[in-house]
Amino acid sequence: MFPNQLNSTLAYDIAKAMMDGFNRHYRLFRTESARAKHRFEVADWHGQQRGQRERIEFYDLRVTECSNRLEREFKAAEQTQETWQQIKLHYIGLLVDHHQPELAETFFNSITTQILHRSYFQNDFIFVRPAVSTEYIENDEEAKRPTYWSYYPDNKDLSPVLLNMVRDFDLATPFHNLERDIENVSRVINDRLVGVKVHANFQIQVLSSLFYRNKGAYLVGKIVNGFVETPFALPILHLDQNKSKNPDLKQLVIDAMLIGEDDMHALFSFARAYFMVDMEIPSAYIQFLRSMMPRKPRNELYNALGLQKQGKTLFYRDFLHHLRHSTDQFRIAPGIKGMVMLVFDLPSFPYVFKVIKDYFPPPKETTRELIKSKYLLVKQHDRVGRMADTLEYSEVGFPRDRFSDELIEELKKFVPSQLEISDRNGDGKMEVIIKHIYIERRMIPLNIYMQEAFDVGFADPTPGSAAEKALQQVEKGVIEYGNAIKDLVAANIFPGDMLWKNFGVTRHGKVVFYDYDEIEYVTDCNFRKVPEPRNEEDEMSGEIWYTVGPHDVFPETFGPFLLGNPTVRKYFMQHHADLLEASYWQEQKDRIAQGQVFDVFPYDEERRFAH
């Protein structure tokens, strides 16, 4: 029950302090994002990676900072329920005309739940639903730029307006040959328009900030032709200095044109690092991106822009909404059970829930804290499209009647320290409470994907037959598996446990790694060739006769574990035999150690323009 009047100056002061804390957070977040432009211009790749890592930590630092201030100045945890109700109402008043109201609401929730005990804070005290609309928020008139720019080309010659469009981003580094790049872009657009009527409302709309990630900057927009909107992105890279007549001169190129919704989904994949984007009104960027990718959940778009706390808020709201409108039960996830994680899912919901087990059978030697550190490493690292992003939650409540008895027994057996079953809210409804959990996009485990093809069989693979399609599925799986490992290596990640079951296949056919408890930096590993036997006794011995250090890796020993199927082995040796050679891994390690940052593109090599 809300108070009839806002008569507490203390409540206003607390609300104002919380708003000050959020504004400080977003100012620092935006400043760090804006620095990405300069780092891109001067090719400071290590600085770019460092900035991406550090920005992820900003939110929790500001929440702790603000919570400490509220305790120190206002003894916030000791205030009455009526005061907390007034705090929320005052805060809503401060959100009027705010440019990031949805983020400020999430910040309020984070502060409130940190200060108040779970049994004390109620829905009246937090934002269960948005209180302020994010529709049609506009920049102030004195703002430097709107959310997006519109260009109206002459459909017979797109080049002049495309040139102006790129130049409007005012990159300090010159282009190697922008006119040629624009001709390439114009050709792709014109090819797309062949046989299509060009309407009077023909325009190009582009978001007014570039999207920076790894070694690229992406110009993101859409072509509007009447009622048809076609999304696109232009990757802008530094020219390979080996192709430059003046290697000391930094120059830019438009490397490709990504066009269509599928290309955008690959660019904004949940398996890639977050973008650095300078945004005054994040919700306007999300609205624009949703018009380009209507099937992409809003929570994943907020995550992609580095606003992962807002992504978590939206995901949880979507999850609760789904629970209210579904009746199926949570179950043990299909596939081979892991030694470290207990994994369950809800068949009607496209995510999996992972809980760290209380104990790990031999030969696993790890701890809960070490596993959490590996997941944090992945969160902060460039995931190069090959490591699934995770949402991390604490004290998550699920309806008990939605859990199968089999799953409850599994939880009691493997994660008793993380499990509570109680009527937490005192409403007579039993809950399953998980104290710590990771949530990831559900994928088809690669071993199951391959087994589907094996079940069909390869006898008589005539053109168009089921056997031929099964063979193609195996070859595609093997190629993607090897490519995934090589992309991880390029990002300085050694997967550790490379069994097929630790990789998944996305709905777009991309193979992604999702088992992080044994990952290491490539530069921390010692890649060795198995020594030659010293004598016949060594050669016949079933035991290892040579010393193995804690970071030693012997790539030639991968084969017996991974390539038992002759068809799999054939395709693997055809496409990725180098992964079984210590020299390959050592070469990659040496290049990384020398400071090289590899290009890992969110598009195929054949999409690149010639430079």
C-alpha cells in the first residue's frame, strides 16, 4: 500500500542519492564507450580489450559505492516500509524526462535488494515492471546528434550519399580508398534492388554512433524502401599493413557489406563480446535494432551493447512471463551429464540452467571459486563468436510444482548446498530456490548433432539421399568444430576439455563452446610433442614414461579421444590435421605472446571486399 502523500524529506534525499549514483555510473560507462573511437583510430587493440573488460566491472562497483553512501549518510537499511515506499515514488518522479529510465530502474532494484533483506523487500519497493515508458525519448535540442541519421539517395547513383554517410562519422584515420569501397557497397545494394520497385520513400537510416568491438568498427543501419526495411552493417577495419605501400601509415577500409537479418544475428550473436557504443538514449538504439532484428530478444540486444544488467532484468521478466503462460516441467537436460555442472531446462523455454556441483569425481581437480573465475574470464573476454554468454543469478526461486521429482532428487544429490525448498514468501506456494546459477542459450550438443547423422547411416550416399545429407552433416560438424577451436586459439583461449559434448550447434549452424571449467590462456600452456620411447619397454608400456607438467599439453594425443569414428577422422584430417601438431599450437602461442591480436570476423571470408 503506497502512502497518500510524499511527506518525507529523508525519502527524497535517499532517492536523489540513488539517482546521483546511477547518473555517475552511466556517465562513466558512456565515457569509456566513447574512448573506443580513439583507440580504434590509433589501432590500440590491447587498450580496446582492456576497456571492454574494465567496463563490465563498472556496474557492481557503482552499486557498492552507492549502497555504502546510503548506509553511511542515511542508515538506509534501518528505514521503515513507509519510507521505502516513498523513496520509490520520489525516484519515479526523478525519472521524468530522464534519458535512461529503464537502466535507472534496474540500478534502483540493485541498490534496494543489496540493502534490504530478502524477507523485507517486497514488490512495492522495487520495479517489477517498468514505471516509465522508454517510447519516443528524444535527445535535447542542444545535443550533438540524434539517435540516427537519414539519407535520401538518388536511386540511380547511391555513391554520393554513401560517401557523405561514412564521412559524417568523422574518423580521424584516413581511408585507403573510400571511393572504391563505396562502389563495392553500392554494387551490393543495387544487386539487392534488381527487379524491385524503388518507392518515393527510399532512404538509408544509420545509427549515429559506430559500434566498436575487437579490431573493427561497424556502421549499422537499414535501407528503407516503402514498407520494406533491409538491415545492413559496414565493417570498417584497418588496412592490412602488408598490403599498404606505406606500412607506417594507418589507413581504413570498408571490409564487407553485411545485409539482411541473418547477417545481423551473426553480428549481434550471444557468443560475441559486447560492443562499445556511445549512446545518450540506449532504449532508442534498442528500438532501432529491434526493427532490424524483430526475432532477437531485447535482453540479448541490451547485453550486446554492454548493458548486461539491464539484459538480466529483461530476461528475468521474460522468464517469469513465460512461466505464467506455460505448464511443462523443468527436467534434467538431454545429453551426457557433466562432472562439474548439473544442467536442467524447461522444454518450452530456449535456455538451459547450470548449477555448479558440490563435489567433483576424479580426475576433476577444481573448486567452486575456480569455476566461477573461469566463467568471469569468459564474460570479460572476446568470445569471438565461439563461447556462449552466460547470465549469472543468485537466490533464484522456481515454482516447486514445475520441477519433476527426478530433477529434485538430482538437485538433492549433487547440489544440496545450493538448494532450498520452502514457502519463502509465506503465501503457501512452495519454491525451489537455487542460491547460484548460470543461464545460457540452449543449443544442440555437438555429439547429439553428430549422432543424428550416424543414426541415418552413410550406406549408398547417392545425390539427394538421406545418407548423403548425413555425410554432409558430419563434415559440416567437423569443419565447424575445428574452426571453433582455431577461433578460440586466436583469442588466446585453450578449451581444455575438447570433447564433442562440450560444444553446441546454434540454430544458424555455428558451433559454440560452452564448458568453461578447464579453459586456460594459450599463453599459459606448454605445447609439447610426445617424446620418442627410450627403449622397447617404454614403447610397449601402457603407462606414460615421460614427465608431464601441470600446464603441459600434447596435441597429438587428442586423436584417440576425439577421432574414434573413421568418417569423423577422415574429415578432421582433411580440414584440421594441424590441430594434432604441437607446432601449430606453439606458433599461435608465440604470435599472441608477441602482442598480435588476431582478426576473427563475424562473417565468412568470401564476403570480404578485395583491397
